[in-house]
Amino acid sequence: MEEEKKEAHQENNNLISLKKPLRCIVKLGGAAITCKNEIEKINEENLEIVSSHLRESMMIVSSSSEKVLGMDWSKRPGVSEISISSDDYNDQSLLDFNNFIIVHGAGSFGHFQASQSGVHKGGLQLPIVKAGFVATRISVTSLNLEIVRALAREGIPSIGMPPFASGWSTCDRKIASAGVSQVVEVVDSGFVPVLHGDAVLDDLQGCTILSGDVIIRHLAELLKPQYVVFLTDVYGVYDRPPTDPGAVLLREIAVDDDGNWSIVKPTLQNMNKQVEITVAAHDTTGGMVTKISEAAVIAKLGIDVYIVKVNCLR
Amino acid sequence: MEEEKKEAHQENNNLISLKKPLRCIVKLGGAAITCKNEIEKINEENLEIVSSHLRESMMIVSSSSEKVLGMDWSKRPGVSEISISSDDYNDQSLLDFNNFIIVHGAGSFGHFQASQSGVHKGGLQLPIVKAGFVATRISVTSLNLEIVRALAREGIPSIGMPPFASGWSTCDRKIASAGVSQVVEVVDSGFVPVLHGDAVLDDLQGCTILSGDVIIRHLAELLKPQYVVFLTDVYGVYDRPPTDPGAVLLREIAVDDDGNWSIVKPTLQNMNKQVEITVAAHDTTGGMVTKISEAAVIAKLGIDVYIVKVNCLR
């Protein structure tokens, strides 16, 4: 039965195509939208700026970019009633969006729970891993909800799609099934799906962490967006940790057909050999190594990848 | 392609069986876990009591019922650090749960957003409906997250599965596809899926509201639980609105093979003809009519249905 289920998934994936081409997959880096050094704290300022910039780049008719069709009608703290004026919702042009998919990282959400319990290493039969799996999902889905709300306040018709709940799983930490048909249905209906790094079931080791970057690579392969944008807290990829004195920003990296990458700009001698990659201890998804290699795989498909700093005017 | 996708879903549903029989599907009634007259307010006291009672009834080894393996490791307000003692997580018996599925209603969440925009009537091409769809989902998924957290605090390994994100859709307001295989996978892995009434896509009218009661009926048909329990804010079904003076509690209702229902206890003459059913204006899912007829369909399958008041000791 496991086999048949997987086949059905695979079949679905092969059939998949969007009604309208996919403009862009955006990665909201965890470091850009949360406060790295404070557990479970959102960087509200950055999130608001990102949401507003995203709306501008998604809208087809830019002239109405001043007007916002708020889509989070939740009760505000301290206010007992919600009031919606339906007259505000008559401007049809406010619904003309290019096709986008958003995937966010976890930042200071989820990592603590995952690393304390070892969810990424599997072993669901252990109470600590099982509890950690539940705790990790609570943390990342609460971040997902807040991001969906911030986007909806800016008029982006966003739909939270937690990967575990929407059909993503792995085998030996590689994607075994993916809820791509659901993502396509959401995009085709004029919504913006918002996925994220999540704890998922793994056929071999029981469970693991599926990173947002791996999800993006998979979606990019199947749905062929015009481009993929990684929004992060630094200006791009550096030759060593960007906090180190003398770190050099790598302005353009080329990826050849074999997936090897080389630095195009700046043209420093032997630069390639000097690139240092470090992984923070609390990062259960592989840190910069995963990020760069996933970006390289996307570029290899012929899709331009941009790495952009959020809130770069500060 | 639409056709093929639906066939794949159908195929999955036919293949579905659980590793271990399903003990129970529990409906947490919206009226029991939220404050009916206050928008987006959870009835914390009831939710805590329900969660604790659910844990007791789920656990196989009742002797350790005093000990709780907390699974919500979120940061508490006003506390900057989270500390988890992994020694607390060594008792393997705390993971022996009977197979349960939980489905909750929306109560004072979602209904306002759905009724203001007419999401249940469809028409996603209208800005107000599209915004209302997003707003409804934000409201019900935020309730789902809080319920998952309350259950996890009581040691129930709960997994939020918002129906729209996990593959449920309708055609002419009837279920067209259902994410049952995902629910089965979650149960088979030892978790408790937590679904809810949700805004979903509808092949015919664009979108609608899929009620928790319809989801339960569908799951009961396919997964044949030993029993289905509806937890609500009243002692059961009355012959007229329970707030009316002289309302009589119907202690046992029998459903025949044709789906007709009759009152077994109390044995009042002509009771059947006197039953009055009212639907509140803000209820977009059909109120008591839907609830009783869905319960009757489940009973017709030969599955006992219990309607129980939450927190009945008060």
C-alpha cells in the first residue's frame, strides 16, 4: 500500500502544470523575519516591510498600489468588535496578482525544539523525539500563521500550507512525497500558498526536518518559476561569515551543467578555494551548505536565483 | 487533469485502512470550547478540562495518568528561555495511546468572517469573497493552533491538519476530495490529527465552508471508528432550543436503515412531530439540522454516537 500511495503521488506530480506561468518563488529567510537571538520572536518591522514590498511586486496593476484590501479580519487586542466595510472591497483590480509561492524558514522558531529533541535524526518511538516533533510543529506553524496574517494585512491572499499537513514526507531525509498538486490548486485559484520548513515523517528514520530550501528546490524543478528570490538578513553570499572583518560579498556565482559553482564577480584570484562555510550548532537543516547547494541546483535548471537583503535601506 | 486528480484521490481512499482499529472520533463543539457571545475568544477553562479528560480516555495504561508529557514547548509570555528536562521524557508508557481523531468546530472563530463575506455561497472572483476566504481561514487556523497547543500541554501528541491545506475540497458543497490518506498516516505514526471546519475550494461555486460535522461523517464512513462522541455545551439533543422553558432532553434516538430517526427515550407521545429545529443567522454550516442529520448518517453505519456535555460538573 505504501508503494501504491507513492505512485499516485508521483503520477500527480508528473501531470502538474499551472494555468498561468509561475512568476516567482520567494524564500523569506528565517534570519530576516525573526529575531535570531531571541527565541520565538518575530522581527515585526522587517516582516511588515517585506509584506508591503511583496505586494508591490506581485500586483499586475501598479497604479492601485496605494490601496490595500486587508484580508486579516481578526479581532485586534483590546477591541471587542470587528467591522468590515464591504464598500472597500469593490475594486476588482486589487485581485490581479502574478503567480507567486512563498516559502519561509524557521529562524528562532522551531530550531530550539528540534535540536533539543533530535527530531532531525529520527526515532519517533522515543518519547522525547515524539514530544519534540509535536513541539517543533507548534512553533513553526505559529510562525506560519503570523506570516500569513502579516501578508493578508497587506492584501496578499495568502494561504498557510504547513508541509506535513499538506502531504510532504521524506525517505532517508530526501523528499518521498510532495503536496505539489495542492500548491498548484491554491495558485490556480488566485491565492498565494505560504509553506515553510517543517517536521515531517520519514519512511526510513521515522521523522526528520524538511527545510524550506529543499521544498523550494523541489517546487522550482516541477513548476519552473521565472525566478527564485531568497530574502535574507545579509546582502548575499560572502567568502566567509559576513560578520568576519574583510568578508567579501560574492556578487555573481555561475553554476555549470554539472552543478559546480564558480565566482564570476568579483574576480579575485583563487577566491573559490577560500570560501569558508560554517554551520551553527542549533541549525538542524544544514545551514549555508544546504542553502548554497539548493540555490545552485535551481540555477542549474536555468532559473535565475537572486539573494537579496531585506530592509536594505536601514 | 481535474478528473485524473480526483481519481487518484478516490483510489487512495479505497485503499485506506489503519494499522490499528480507530477507537474514536471526537467532535469538540465550537460552542463548548469558545465563548459563543464573544468574537474569537476561547473558553480556556472548558478547553483545559476537555484536554485532560481526553488524555485520560486515550491512554492505554491508566495508572500513569497522573504524569503528563508536555508537548508544547513554546516560550511562555514574560519568560525569555525555554527549559526542557529530557529526564522527564523516559517513560515509554506515556506514549501508549488508543487511536483517536479530533475534529473541532469554529464557535466564535470564523463565523463572523464567513458570514460577512458569504464564503459559504461561493464566488471567489469577488474581492469581498476572496478576502473573506483568507480571513476565515486565518481565524479558524488560529483556533486550531490554540487547540493543538492545549492538547499538547496535556501530553496528547496532536497534529493540526487544516482541511483546506490537507487536500479537502467540495463540488456543489459535497465532499469531492478528502485528505484521508494523510489522516491515516498521522494516526498510524502514533499522533492524533486535529481537523476543523474550514473554508475550502468548491469545483462548482468556487468556494464554500466545509463543516466539521461533514468531515466527521466522511471519516467515520471510511475508517469505521468504534464510536463517535460529540462534545458540546448542552446535555444532548432537545425537542426545542434548550434555553426554552420546558425543553425536553432526548436521551436516546434510534436511526433506521433508511436514515429516519425516532426518539426511543423519553417515550413521550408524538414527540417526534414536536421537534423544533432553529438555525442561528451567523451559522454558515447549517446549525442543528446539519449536526443531527450527520450524526444520524453515522449511526446508520452501525457506529454508536454519543452527545455529551463538556464540563458537566459545573
